[in-house]
Amino acid sequence: MNEEGELELREACGIFGCVATKNQQVPLDVPTVISLGLVGLQHRGQESAGIVTTYGKDVYQISKVKGMGLVNQIFKPESLEKLKGNIGIGHTRYSTAGASQIDNCQPFIVETMHGLISVAHNGELINAKKLKRKVLSSGIGLSTGSDSEVITQLLSSSPPNGEPNGPDWPARIKWLMTKTPTSYSLVVMHKDVVYAVRDPLGNRPLCIGKVLPGTGSLPNINECADQEAHGWIVSSESCSFQAIGASYYREVEPGEIVALTESGVKSVGIVERPDNGLPAFCIFEYVYFSRPDTLLEGQMVYTVRKRCGMMLAHEAPVAADLVSTVPESATPAAMGFSIESGIPYVEVLCKNRYEGRTFIQPSSRLRQLGVAKKFGALTDNLKNQRIVLIDDSIVRGNTMGPIVKLLKKSGAKEVHIRVASPPLKHPCYMGINIPTREELIANKMDEELLAYHFGADSVRYLSVDGLQTAVKEGIKDKGKAGHCVACLTGTYPVKLEW
Amino acid sequence: MNEEGELELREACGIFGCVATKNQQVPLDVPTVISLGLVGLQHRGQESAGIVTTYGKDVYQISKVKGMGLVNQIFKPESLEKLKGNIGIGHTRYSTAGASQIDNCQPFIVETMHGLISVAHNGELINAKKLKRKVLSSGIGLSTGSDSEVITQLLSSSPPNGEPNGPDWPARIKWLMTKTPTSYSLVVMHKDVVYAVRDPLGNRPLCIGKVLPGTGSLPNINECADQEAHGWIVSSESCSFQAIGASYYREVEPGEIVALTESGVKSVGIVERPDNGLPAFCIFEYVYFSRPDTLLEGQMVYTVRKRCGMMLAHEAPVAADLVSTVPESATPAAMGFSIESGIPYVEVLCKNRYEGRTFIQPSSRLRQLGVAKKFGALTDNLKNQRIVLIDDSIVRGNTMGPIVKLLKKSGAKEVHIRVASPPLKHPCYMGINIPTREELIANKMDEELLAYHFGADSVRYLSVDGLQTAVKEGIKDKGKAGHCVACLTGTYPVKLEW
Amino acid sequence: MNEEGELELREACGIFGCVATKNQQVPLDVPTVISLGLVGLQHRGQESAGIVTTYGKDVYQISKVKGMGLVNQIFKPESLEKLKGNIGIGHTRYSTAGASQIDNCQPFIVETMHGLISVAHNGELINAKKLKRKVLSSGIGLSTGSDSEVITQLLSSSPPNGEPNGPDWPARIKWLMTKTPTSYSLVVMHKDVVYAVRDPLGNRPLCIGKVLPGTGSLPNINECADQEAHGWIVSSESCSFQAIGASYYREVEPGEIVALTESGVKSVGIVERPDNGLPAFCIFEYVYFSRPDTLLEGQMVYTVRKRCGMMLAHEAPVAADLVSTVPESATPAAMGFSIESGIPYVEVLCKNRYEGRTFIQPSSRLRQLGVAKKFGALTDNLKNQRIVLIDDSIVRGNTMGPIVKLLKKSGAKEVHIRVASPPLKHPCYMGINIPTREELIANKMDEELLAYHFGADSVRYLSVDGLQTAVKEGIKDKGKAGHCVACLTGTYPVKLEW
Amino acid sequence: MNEEGELELREACGIFGCVATKNQQVPLDVPTVISLGLVGLQHRGQESAGIVTTYGKDVYQISKVKGMGLVNQIFKPESLEKLKGNIGIGHTRYSTAGASQIDNCQPFIVETMHGLISVAHNGELINAKKLKRKVLSSGIGLSTGSDSEVITQLLSSSPPNGEPNGPDWPARIKWLMTKTPTSYSLVVMHKDVVYAVRDPLGNRPLCIGKVLPGTGSLPNINECADQEAHGWIVSSESCSFQAIGASYYREVEPGEIVALTESGVKSVGIVERPDNGLPAFCIFEYVYFSRPDTLLEGQMVYTVRKRCGMMLAHEAPVAADLVSTVPESATPAAMGFSIESGIPYVEVLCKNRYEGRTFIQPSSRLRQLGVAKKFGALTDNLKNQRIVLIDDSIVRGNTMGPIVKLLKKSGAKEVHIRVASPPLKHPCYMGINIPTREELIANKMDEELLAYHFGADSVRYLSVDGLQTAVKEGIKDKGKAGHCVACLTGTYPVKLEW
């Protein structure tokens, strides 16, 4: 998946929350902790970012900073100074075509009859249209039409426990969760509480960390020390913990609502899955989205990717002189393939780090050289070699052809493509912006045709079973785990209603 | 050398030139070729970039576009359209503190008595102050005081061949070269000629490429085909050739002036080295500056770095479970160390691609966690392991300590640092912004002290001999090659005059 | 009132709408007409501007452009091209401290159960807090808390005619008008209709114009020709008509809803005033806000200001050599004073057009010279003269003292200040951001004390009766006219409820 | 001359200098004084501005701030803080098409063999091309080709008094002045001296002011008090004095060099005019460029313009009901016409202050309404009236036609145009960017044809004699005064050499 911009998280971005523990000698600098947390989630969204903080005493006292661009660009010292509070939430957002504007930048702050609430959202409501009709038909006007606005209006208006307008936020959130099973992870801030919420299917990740006291000593992030907490954090991924000096505590369970306050962390409710089915955690978080050092379901993403590569070597072996990768996302899988196959891992491509999104439009002669702007061939390493080239996934298939051509022109004898995930064939309605069926190359060509199309000597995918086996191998309680593979099989975790 | 911003090219940036061959059916799109060429040289300078083009008929008809930022940001379709011509030169500039302003953006255009000349410069005049005094004392006022302005004024005023003001530009350039032996590579455009110039010591790289005709087929860049050229290019590094569809032709020789015109490429002069000494090509182009896929002195930079790693394994072996690297520049050396030592190569750190230059100033508690914003530890891969960690160079030594701490906190049993270049101890006056003697950590600590300082189990550098052997091994005519190692030994290639 | 930034319209800005007549050979270029209309309303708001247009066939097809800054800066050719449609509305917004952000930029677009509506608003709801509580208590979350959002939510949820959710927009608007008597002028666009609405008290202006056909010939804007219309426009002020080639048609009546469609203009409802009282048109639209060439209640603003000056000369005569003004807003009143008193009108101050809001903070010695950055004294004209200096209003009284000092230092013999409006003593809750009682200088000093404070020889205000007489003199049906003078008398047109 | 952008100063902008007097208790804040001075010269150039300051002890210690835009935008507190020194110069530059770039922003700083000099320049060298050839042929390269660069190179290289390279700057400046008689006013800063220089013909204005001590009391700017100076300033126009608390001291004489130091003001040389002719002060400084409150040759510009209007009433009387003006530059002339003719002065047009340069391109129907975006007709004032409309000058004649049409459509009975300067027929080579002969409407139409072209009832210009008489009337020593009227008569003050 080096085809930039092909696979995009729609409303699915990075969310983060932090609460300082009370009575600390040196209070935790909550706005800075959140900004560092968002830096660690930057790979989940580069379009815009926002932070909202409060001291939690007055439901109308809140400070916010939002902006377009990278977290580093938005949260400079002068903007961090505007953020006051010992509790707060943050969001970093993916760039999707057209909607790239400040209006959609989260967290959203909404005034309700019980004061202000702030909400940051990762995911996409599978039955968004139906819910939106429901909101509109109750006489509410919507100004952005986004899923996140639908969520905030449902939270504002929900009648929990027969007490139509009570300020019982866990009850309101539960009520929301009964209306829509997926896909969302949320942080909801009201007064002096941050609620961390994962949808009943557990489709998007969310985990809790404990900020350890002490100045500057790196904590051992793998063991949650007995020390008293300096504060608590909640994050889409655990890769953001180390930079904060926090240790991994636990995941938010599917359907669970966890309250973070100055007194600590407490589970305040859980919503059951319909028919007590299994969760449907997005398997592409392993394949592509999450950072390699993140822990998901108790295992490190890098290790899962390595296992996928090993499984692939097992399923689709090939005689070759070297295993390589299109830098950088498929490297763990390539390492795994090399270990399993015994074929040495060698670099064959060198990346132009500054290439970015090029606006230079070359004339027709030069357009087909596009890939060479991004990658240089390391000819010494590949001349007369039979190469196994690993990629993590293939979506539209626009990039692989030119790469194969580049390698062959540079002297490669054979190029065998191995893809560390199964063919992508079906749309996602839970937060991933997969192209239409027509655009997905797996719907147009089988492995043989694809090899011809790419000019490669062979193309093989990992099987769905192989992927699931590789993922489950590291999970302790395998019976309780379940993954969404709808984009691979077309079987969705819930009935689609429009 | 992961200590960002430590080693900087002062006036030493990326330069590029292009000339379209005459009578082509589809004329070469020179402005686009140059912009693509500069994208490939982006690693040599990210502060600003500029392109100047002309049709070469009128010495006063010239078009230019310059700007601050990356090449991609400056050369969008609307700005490329402003560039007219079938010949041109370009420049990409390194960001150095303070001087980051549009005034210094190259190429410079200067009006002389014989019309406009344009100049782009990579390097730093070793006797700049003396030359500047010479220019000033002749009654010329200098408005930027940069080395490049000194060069353009010397070119404007030089009295070649006893004909004080003749338009014989090769003679003027030769005269300039007799006044200052190093350090500069230049592209000089006048009317319909681009002169490619390398100083007599050959301190900075410069090479020539042949643009092949045909639409879109990637040429085999390693063999300069017999086909007629579509155009000719000159570039600081050959890594920019593939994206243009150009094949490698040859280097500009130390002291040589090559003229590129619509009729082809022609050597128009060579200036001898004083005392017929050896060249002094900067050895750090191999160690750090050049892109791995560039060819220098006939060999690929990646391969030289791999050999440095092999030599290092030979010189400073250690018992360990895995070899790894601080991503990404030291990877080739780590691969070499792994091959030579037989210890497997394993990734232990994962890079936050979006970290960039962080403006977020964490409070004291968080400041020491800085490195964790940039790198995540892949704990599964390193727990209880004895690690050999390869770096390409150590300058101020600010980053290595926190990385060792991060690895150890994450479970590493031992961390042995191996540096694929010798200790850096002396200032450079030829284009590299090496810190003062006091700041260079190699002047303050030996290997043992350094290990203690970093919290590492051992630290060892590559020897100067080892580096030179690794570099020379791939050069065909070893007797003619010579390298500047002044920053390592304190012996400068020419006498320093102020 | 030359004290910049003293008197500000809070939510009270400029609004504009346009509909093209059907079956025209050359269709009216609606987006351009609106942008030109907003240029003519620029004096009512310089912070931001927005335009929304549609072809009115699909209730979800709408295009918008919004931005910070002046109309000219936002609506350049490339942004105008994005606007598609034969019907549209626009808004230009005043800059108020703190809230200067793109979120508050109008027109607002809101999705309701009957499709999208767009709303632009001029004014401030006198009972905003009460209405907001009402909206919140019905379970709706508010994201900006602005009056305009309250209006759109009331429009979305209103139960007209017992048919709770019918798409009868005039009925919904009427229902809104029964909930809040003032202060608002609105343009509401839904599908193919623009509704022009003035609140029952008629507090803010709004008038209709007829776009005349013909290419480029300036229409006689004072007579609404018999020709068929090329289109219809609605605008806060008629001063924007001439630039569009439109003639003045009529005002929207207090409490009236007018529908503009491709078939023409039609009154579709009128809401009575409580107790059938008189309207309460803001008298400061005459004194300060409106452009001199605008028609209000059938009379030109310039002429009213001139009459105020005449009335002032009558009420507060003085022996002097010349009448002058602080440029530029008080010039019409000064002309009137000159005519009535027979004292010649002479310029004594010259304005620095480029002064704007100065960020240069002079040291203490220079701070008190501030007014001299803005105005230069025309010494030849004032030396040894007795000056009557006219201002249109005095708010905080910060500027007049330095001006008097400047004139006296430059040689003036006497300076008599005459203010063409009564003392400003009470806050406004209907759209004008009058400072607190404590800041209003009229609450701290009487005329005598003020003269001493300013260093002037005398100060006199126009009386409330004098102002009202001057305003009413040009109104045909005087019995039906009524003006809000709450800021002068403290008597508000409706009971204030919080 | 309301035809925006028609008449432009080419290299002729605003220049300013300031020196603090030594041993003051509270030292003068020189950077702030200069920035306030430039605000007062803003009408002479709005494209860019710059300030350079120094403590004058070290010839290489200098601080500068330059930027594009208005003085207020560039010199905010944070940028003023960067400027250190008790002596400095500043410049504000006119926007001319194409060359609008930061490279050309002044003051220029140039390193010479005797240290840094800084130069700010107002004017244009009448024999620029010849001088440039001279500089080039001496072997100097020019990087901007501007007149100002030619000046700095001549200053750097000049061989005064037979001592080729001495640091005697007054001698160098004198030598420069013998090479080029006009057009330039300069401020040149070297070490601790600011030299104020006016060319021998005195073509551009330059005057000296004395900063008076005391905190905040406005000085009487018309009398230069006996008090000791707090500092000294030099400025293109005296209108900038009041805002600084400075009084008018005297003009720099044509050909004079005045040195400003911490010890005071001293004339250090004068260069005679060729053949002892009269000066050639640009008469358009009176007609259009200077601010009305500026003193030129001892008289206030406003008064001269009023006299032009009186002279015009005398030369070209007409029966009418009112005299008016196209706001705002022609108002003084209109006042004068009214006084002389006895016809009352009445406003008929109201200006849209925010119109600026419109980028909105109306369709053909709307294009001809352009003038109505800029001006609104005050119909009450002009209906059935015979109007005398005064303009200060007519260049291309693009605006007057639409204005006449607007007035007539709005009800004017007759419109008689009176122009308070003679027909503009010839190019200027001394700093004013007059269009080509073909574009000047006075070369295409006489008064009668012009009236027909504009749709006016008559058009009459002021005569050259009339203008000269009006200008000279206020000059004390009329025998010594001389004015350049080349653009009106075609007779240039010196022989043109190319």
C-alpha cells in the first residue's frame, strides 16, 4: 500500500484524553501531555488537530485551540498557553478530499441544557443516514451533517432512564450506544470527567495509560507500575504513551464506558452486543493503520505484521535471491518472509523523503517516470537478482507497475510480488474510505492477470484464513476475539440499513 | 547522525542545469526537467529553491522563479508556466540559522558588460575573506557578502587573456579558478550555454547525464545508450537522473569546465591543481550527505556505506544477538555489519514520520522524553537482547544517550554502539557547518567515557584508515583518487589563509 | 464619532439577496451581483463575508464561498467561479473582538427535515438568553451559541399551522417572529425562494431593488422604471444599488415577509407589532451607520445629517470664523451648520488615509501625539481663527481632546465643539455594541465639564427632540414612523427579559 | 486624478532619517520615530517599507527590518524590537507593476572597503542608462539593475579628491552628484552620520525637522523653538513632523549635503547647478503627490491647490449652481474655485472607502457600472443642478466619463469639468511613471472633443502659466525658484542622454 491517498480514514482519526490526578505536588501539564499524545497519533490524521481543556468547575469555562495542519505546527508555545485546565481531550483528523476545512476540525464543543460537552470521534456510523433522518425529523437543524454532529445532537437530546433531560451522561451515552452499534471510539468531556467510549463491536481501538510520576525518567511502558498515578490518559493507540512517560494500563472493552477523573479510572457501564456476538475489531488496524509499536489486543502490531510475512512465505513460496520491500510500511512483513523462507533481506529501493505530494505536472514523456521521483533503485543490490517484493496491501494498483518496471530497467532478473493481506474487494462503511468496487483492482484482475499487468513474474496474496491466523496467534483469549473482515469477504458485522 | 540540524551544509546545496538538444520533434520541457531534478536533490537543501531559464538568443531575456520552502511547494503548474526557455539552471538551498531569507536564494542573476549571467553555487570558498577584501578594495560594493556574490563579482571583473573585458566566459571562469582552489561546484549560464564547473580539488560532486528520447519508458540509467540525446543535464548527484529519464554520462573532473549547448557536451578547459596534488573530494559525501543511490567516483554510495559497516564489524567486533540502526541513515552500514559479523539484522526502533521540528516545549518532566516523540521502541524485538546499534556519525552526541535509555527501559540487555565513521574533531571551511571544537563530543570524551555518558555497554568508531579503505575499494583508478578528511585529522588540503 | 472602534454593530452587519428573473436572454450573473452588492455594504462589516447560491431545483445542491477580510479580497474571479446558481444570498460581518473567526462567518447553511436553508442575519435578539434556554431545554445542542444559530434552530423546529413539520417556510418565519419582536433583518433562502424579513419593530433597515436590463447603461436609480425586471435584489441599504444597475423599489415593511422568486416580488405575510405600537427604527442608522447616499424611510441619509447640522446651528449658535469637521463622517452636518449659521465651511484637518489600526506602540513621549498620526493640521486655514468643529457623536471621548490640542497648537484662536446627536448614555441590546455606562463619557461629564476636559471653548450637543425633528422632517407619513432612541433616553421599545 | 494607478512614482518614494542628540536624559526612541515618520509618508508608497538603524560605533553593526505592505503591518512591536540604535534611516516604496518584490525594498545596505553604508533613494536618474553602462564597463556586476544600485556602486567606487579610496563620504557623494544632476533625494547612513542629499536641480523634496523634548506636549510645528533638540530628522515631506513632536527647521537646498549627527545638523557641501541655472522642482508635487499639510518652498500644499482652483475660476468661468469635486484629492481646488466664483461648494459624490482595487470582474453588463462601486451619487444635492466638477489632473481619462454619466443619470442638469492643472502630454524621466504619449488623452483630444467624449457640457484646463503663477505666488524669493514642467511642455531641465 504505497499508493498514497488510496486508503483513507473518513471520520476515523486519532483521539486522546487526559486527566490530572488530584493533590499532586507538581500538577500534570495536561495541555502539553495532550499535544504530545497527538504527535504520537499523527499518522492517523494530518489535516487538522484540536485540543479542548477545562478546570471542570464551571460547565461553561472551557478553552480550545484548533487549526489546520500538523500537531507541531498548531500547538506552539503561544497557543498551548491559551489552554487552561487539569483535564482535556484532543483530536487529530485525516485529510479527505473536499471536506478539508476548519469547520470539521474536532473536538466539537456543544452547549446543552446541562452545560457544555466536548466530543472527539474516531469512526463512521454504519447507519448514519438513518440516524440523521431521525435527528432531522425531531426538528433539529444540522449545520455540518457529519457523523460527529449527529452524535452530539443525540447525546444532547437523549432521554435516559425515563428522566428525559437529566444530566446523567453515562446513561445518555449508553442510550446513544443502543441506537448505533458501530463504528466509533469517543472521548466525551463534561465538567470534570472524561468518558472513554468504544462501540459495542469494538471496531476502532482505544486504550488507557497511566502517567507515572518522577521527572524525566523513562518508565517501563510494558509494566504498569505500582506507583500512584500522576494522571490518566486515553488514546487511540498506545504508541503515544512512551513520549509522555506513561505505561500501558488496559484497553477500553467493546461497549464499555470508562470515566477518567482526578480520583482515577472507573468503568461506569457496558453495553452488550446484539445477540451476544463476537466483537468486530477492524483487521486493517493490524494490516495498515496502526503504528508498528502499538499494542492491540495485547500484541505488538510489528509482530503481527512479521507473522503475516511468515505466513505468506509459507502460503506462497518462491525461489529467489533476496526479499525486499517498498519502503516503509511493508518492512515488518518482508522481515517475516525472509525469516520463514531463509532468503536474505536486502534493500532495493531508496526513498526520497521530501517527495510528498508533488504538484509538478510533468509532460506526457515524464509522467510515467513519476515513481522514480519517489524511489531510487539501488542497482548494486539488485542487478541480476531474483527479487521477492513484499507489499502490505494493493488497492487501486497504480504504483506497483512502475516500481516493477524501475527494478527491471535497473537490472533485476525476476520480480515476484507477495502481498501480506488478502485481495480488497468490498466497500467499508465503518470509517475507511475504500474506493468503489470498480476502482479496486482485485475486482478486475486475478493474480495471474495482475502479474501480467504489473510486468511481474508472479503475484500472490495472503489468504483471509492466513491473515486471521496470523492475527489471532498472539491473542491470549482467542475465543473472545473477533475481527471485521468485511472489505475482504463482503460479510458485514451488522445488517446494513440506509 | 540522527541529531537533527547538527551537520549542515553552509553554502553547499544542490545545483542543476539542463540544455535541450536542437532540432527535436518534441522539444524537451526544460523547466519541468529542472524542477524534477531539484526534487531529487531536495535532501541537499530544504530552505529555498530557484530556477532560471532562457531561450539564449537575447542576453537580457531571462525568466526566473524563486521561493522559500520545498521544491514541490514552489514549482506548481502556475509558477512553472512563467519559466520560458530551452536552457536553464536551478538551485536548492540548505537552511542555516539566521540567513534564512529570500535574498540569498539562488541562482543569482547578474548583469555584466556582456549581458546577464546566472550562477548557482555549491560549496564554500576556503579563502573567502581574503577574496572579499580583494573585491572591496577594487571599489565594488557588496550587498549580501555571500561567497556566491564574491564569485559573481570576480566573474564580472576578471581580465582573461590580457583582454580585460572580453566575453570569453571559459577564460573568465578559469581565471576565477586560479584565484581560489576550492570549494565550489558551479553551473554558470550565459546566453545559450551552461558551464558546469568543479573546483581544482574536486571538493563537491558534479556529474553529467544524457536525457534519452522516447515517451515514458524508463531508461536503463546505468548504461548511456547510443541513442541521440534529447538533452543534457548536470547535477550535484546522479540520484536525480532516473526521475527525468536520463542516463549517467560521466562526472565533471576536478578543475574541469564543461560546456552544455544544444549541440551537445564539450570540455572547454581544465585548471591544474597546485603542485599537481591529488584531489580532495569530501569524504562526508559518502558518510552522510549524498543519497544512497547516487554514484560518486563510479561507485554507489549505498555500497560504500555497507562496506563501512563491514569494515567496522571487522575492526570492532562484539558478541551480540542482533544488529540494528537508528532509522534511517545508518541502515546500509548496519546491513554491512550484519553480513560481516553474521549477527542478524533486526529493527528495534520505529520512527514517527511526522515528528519534524517540534515547537512543543514540554515541561521539565517531559523534556527528557523528547527522543520518545521521535522513536518508538519495538519491545517484542529487543527484550532481553544484546544489541549492536549502528550510527553513521556522532557530532554533538545529544541524541544517543536518550536512545540507549529508551532501549534499555524497553528491555534491552546490552547496547553496543558502533559508529561507521571516525571521531569528528576539526572544523570544516569548505561548506560543512561543523560545530566548534568545544561542541564536538569527540574532543571531550574518548570511547570509554562516551559509553559511560550514553549508558551504553561499549562505543567504538571506525578508524580513518578503515573509512578510506572502504571508500577506495570501489574506485577503479585508485592512484588518481584523493579525499578530504580534514574534519577527522585536522590536515587541510590547502593552506588556510584569512 | 472618529473614535475608531467605539461603536460597533454586534451581530448587525450587511445582508443581501438576489434572484434572476426567468426567461431572460442573457441571464443575470447572480454571484457577481451579490458580490458587488456586498462591496456596497462593506461599511457595515469588514471582518468576513460569505455568499451562498443555488439553482433552486435540488434542496441539497448549494454552493458557498466564505472568508475573512474584505469582500474584494474574498471574491476574486477564481472564487466567484465556484458559485453556481440563479438565486443567492450574501453577508458581510463586523469585526468584534474575540469572536473574529471563520466559524461565525455567515450565511449559515443548515440542513432541516425539508432540505437545506441558508440564513443571513443583521441585528441582535433583544431576548436572546431566554430564547436560547428555550432551544436548549428542547434537547438541542448549540455549537456556536450565536443569535443566528438560535434563529436557525427555531426555524428548523417551529410547528407552523398545527402541522408540526410542514415545509411552509413563511409560516415558520412568522412563528419565529411571534417569539421575538426584535432586532433582526433576515434573508432566508430555501430552494428557489429568497425570503426578505424585517422584524415587527423594523429596527434594522432592509429594502428591495429592481435590476434593470440593458448592457451597461446606468439606470436612473430614483425611478423604478416600467421595464421588465432582469432580476430582484434585497439589501440592507440602497447605496449598493447603483453599482448593480438596479433601481430603488421599496422598503420591506416592519414585520413583513417578502418572497423573491424568478417570477417576481410578492409580500407573503406580515406580523403585527404587539399592542399595535409604532415601529422602532434605530435612529443611529441616520446618525452614523448608513452610507450617506442610502435612502431610509424615503429620505437620503446625507440630507438628514445636513438637517441635523442645521438644527444644531439653530439650537447652539456661536460666533466664529469658520465651521469645520473631523473628516469624514461629520461633513454633512458641518455643511448644514454652515448653511444655517452663514459661517463659511473650511477644512482644517487632513486625514492620513493609510493610518488604519496602528500597531506601532510609541513610547510615552510619543503616545499622546497619536492623533497626529491620523490627522494633519492645515495651519494656513486655521491660524488665528475661531473654529466651530462638528462631530456626529461622542462615545468614550478619547479622540476629541487631542484634536482640540492639535488645532490650538497649530494656531486656532477658539475651538467650539458641536455634536450633531444627543449624549449617548444607555446600552443597546439590539445590535450596537455600545460600551458600558461607565465608559460613556456623557454619563461622567456635562457639556461644561467636557469643554474643560477637551480644552475646548465650548461643547454643545443636539437635543433628542432636535434629532427626532430633523429625522422626521423628510418622512412623508410621519404618523406611521417611529424610532428607537433607547441609547439616548433609556426607554426601550419592548420590555427587557433575560 | 481619480484614475487609480495612472500616475505612479517609479523609484520615487518616501525617505526618512533620524539621529538622537547626545547626552539626553531620556534618549530618543529612534526606530519608533522613523516608523511614525514613514506612516506620515505612506501616501508616497504603499508597496514595501524598511528601516535600518545602528549605534554608529562599529561600521559592521547594523540592524534592519524590511517587508511588503503598509508601514503599520511591517513595524509591529516585535519587529521594532529588533531595531537597535540611536541613528537610522527608512524608506517606503511605491508599488509598480511587475517589480513588486522584496528584493527591491530599501534601504539598501552595501559593504564597501570602508564598512557598511545604507542608502534610501527617492527619484529616478535621468541618464540612468549611460551611468549603468559606465558601472558595468568598469567590471562590476549588477544584480538588480535599479537606479539605486547604480548609485550605491558609484558611491562605493568613487575616487574623490584624487585619493582613490578614502573614507571621505561627503566627497564621494559630491563626486556622485557631478556625474548625475537629477533626480534624487537621498539619505545615506555611514557609521554615526546620516547624510541628507538633494540633487542639484532639487527635483524631489527633502526637509529637516527638529525633535523637541518634553513628554507628549504637541509642539507648535510652525515655529522652530529655541529649546535644545532631542534629535533631528530628515523627511521627504514635513507632514510627518507633527506625529513625532518635531518642528519644521528648513529644506535641504538643491545640491546640498547636510550631515546629521548626535551633535546637530551641519551643511557639509553644495554642488552647483550646471550653468548656474534655476532649480527644477517637480511641479506635480504641488498638483498631486504631496500631502496637503506639507510645506514646500515655504508654502502649504493645500493653499497652493486652493490658489490653482481660484486661478481656474478666473481663467475658465462658467454659470453654475454648485461647485463640487471627485473626492478627495481635488477638494482644495474646488474650495478655491468656489471662493473665487462665488458659486457654493456642495458634495455630490460619496466615496466607498473600502472599494480599493477590486478583483471582482463583472460581466459586460456590469463592467461599465464600475465607477458606481467607488462612488455613490448624492441625488438630493444634485438634482436639476448645474455642476462645476473639479479634478486635479486628467491622465488617461478613463474615469471621468462614467462619473459624468452617473451624475447625469442621477439628475444633474449640466456638468462642467474644470481641471486644476494643464494637459499632461509628455513622458517624465525623473521618477514619475507617466504613460506613453499614446495613452495620454491630452495627446488625442482637445477640450471640446473631451467634453463630447465625457458627455460633459464643457471641459477646461488650467494654463501652464496659471499653474506656475499659482505656485510661485506663495514663494518668498521668487527669483531663486524654478520648477520642472517637462510633462506639460516637453522642455526638460537637462539634455536627455541615453
